[in-house]
Amino acid sequence: MPLPSCIPPTQLGLEVSSEVQNFSWQQSQSCTSPRSRWNTFLNQVCLSTFLPWLQTEYAPQATVWTDVIAHHSIWEAVNGTAIIMDTKRLILIPDKNLETRELRVPQEWIDIPNWAGDYYLGVQVNPDGEWLRIWGYTTHEQLKIQGSYNSEERVYCLDANQMVEDLNVLWVVRQLYPDEPTQAVIAPLPTLADTQVENLWQRLANPAIANPRLELPFELWGALLQRPDWQQRLSRRALTSTRVNLRSMFGNVFADTWQAVEALFDSQPDFAFSFRQTNDATQASIQRAKEIDLPTKEGNQILVLMLMLTEETDGRLGIRTQLHSREREQHLPTNVRLNLISASGEVVQSVTARQEDNSIQLKRFKCPANTQFSLQVCLDDFCFSEEFTS
């Protein structure tokens, strides 16, 4: 398809070959959601068309920044493609919208120190993927100083009239002023403890999370992405559980895997739970249990994670949790851990089974409405995690 006549002569327009269209479509089919498939298609079209042109016309040594783009993991969550050109980094931001009133750059490309670019190019991709145009460019410094930040979508926005429309200006500037400052100061991100990293990735692995980049505070998300193993982690997001709403249990709404305690221990009525010893009869309470198939060196062992929920007078939810072996005569595996993890991935409480322990329990805690947390049962390399909201 020839380039449309609506592309101004000052803007770069490039045809997209049918081979690139087909390849980009094939690359997108392995993605996990319609949003990520479309994102992958646009970015692959953009990369496979613009990079060969750049290598031919201006920078033979230009190459894709494989630290981020390898395996296409990034396009599952973040829009944008990075290209290394000499000592500078170009970030291509593709969009299918016909309106090019502003450039919208994901925060990851601006505020993660080892991701930040020097130049950011707005790219309009024809919805059918048959052509694209570079409609303007700007610098990291300009985006930080003159751009506006959208906290809901975590993007930096810059009006089109503040950008340079003619890409030829970029090549002239690079030739005349190769040391031109292009980046603003970038605040460092926190260094996360290994246990916190594991807990955060387990939380993000939940397939019910449609957009993982918005699930965590940016400081935590950015800190994860600046680690060298983030691609492997992001590409294997998968977890069997979804978040359990604890308050719904008081309306007799239960997930299938959470059973009445008596249903699990009906043959052992006196074992149906030490929670009864601490239950305040004046408060409404719910008791539920879930079986966990725990692999051990001696073979699999069934454990039972138990909850007692109490509605407090101040509106909070009181929570007790214990871990038992399914069989009364059987001890818990030594060193099995029961952890309480906050929404930020920090270990709030942890208890470890000693030799010949029949059960372990966390200290009772209270949560305001809509508090998110998770419980983990871990032994050696195995770690079961369940997410809750109070």
C-alpha cells in the first residue's frame, strides 16, 4: 500500500511490508491478553520497519536494546521499543490512533534509571499495519520538565506542538552537538530484599491481574524491572489462585476450595480446631479451611490452612490463621513456614514448624476494609500462596 498523501513532507513515513505484517501478527499470538497482543503487534511492526531504515540511512551500527526487548516480554505490560544508536538511546512509542495531539510515554521509560532514553519518537501505526509515520520527537529532559504526569495511567504526556516534527533535525543536532544533554535527573529506585522480590512476583503472577504494571506502587514495580531477571519472571506469570474476598464469607459466599472445618475433620470432632478456644461468643465468626498438597522429601503430605474471621465492632476484620497436618497423628514437616505478606510484598509475620509440631499459627491480626494481603506456606523450593482482600 502506498503512503497516504496526508503525511506532511516534514514527517517520516514508511511502508510496512506484508512480510513484516505477517511476522508481527505471528509474534503477537503467544501473548496472554488482547491488550498485550495488540501492543506486541504494534511494537513489532514499528521495530521491524524503522530499525532497517535507520541502519540504512543514518546509523549502520544501530541495534535493538536486547536488555529489554528480548523475548518480547516487555510488550506484555509496557508499550515502547528501545534502540541503541551510538551512545544514545531512542525510544519508539507506537500508537494506532489517528489523532496525534500528544505523546504518551509509559513511566517505565522515564523513571527507571537503566531504562531511560535520550530521544522519544512518536509513531503512528496504520491500524492495518500497512504504514507508519514518525510525527515528532522530544528528549527525556523535556518530558520530565515540560510534560504532565498522569498518575492513573502512569504516563508522561507532552503536547505535539512542543515536539520537533522534522526528524531530520535530530540527525543534524546529533552531528553538530553530539554531547548535547538529553536526560533529566532520575531518582534512584529502592533496592528490594530477595524475600520481598519473591513475594511481589508471586503476587503479580496471579492471572486475574490484567495489567501488572498498575498493580504495585511504581517504586516497587520499577525496582523489579531494573533487576536482571525480570524478563523471565514476567514471561511466566501464572498462578492458580485468585484473590479471596473474606467479607463475602459472612454472606455465605465461599470459594470452592475453602471448606467448613467440620467437613475436613468430621471424623475427629475434638480436633475441629483450637480456634474455638479463643472465639469470643459475642462476635460473629466464620471458620474455613483449605487443603494444600505439600511436596516433601518423603513424599507428598496434605496440610490444612485454617482461618477464623471475626467482625470487629470498629468495622475491621479480625483474622486468625493456623496450619495443621491433615492427619492428626502426623507432624508438620520440619521447617515448613507460614507467612503473612503485605500488599507491598513485605513479610509481616512468619512462623516455622519445629520437630514434632502438630500445628503452627500466626498472631491474630486485624484489617480495615479492602486491605490486601497474602498467606504463604513454604518448604524448601515449594511455596503456595493465596491472596485475600478483607
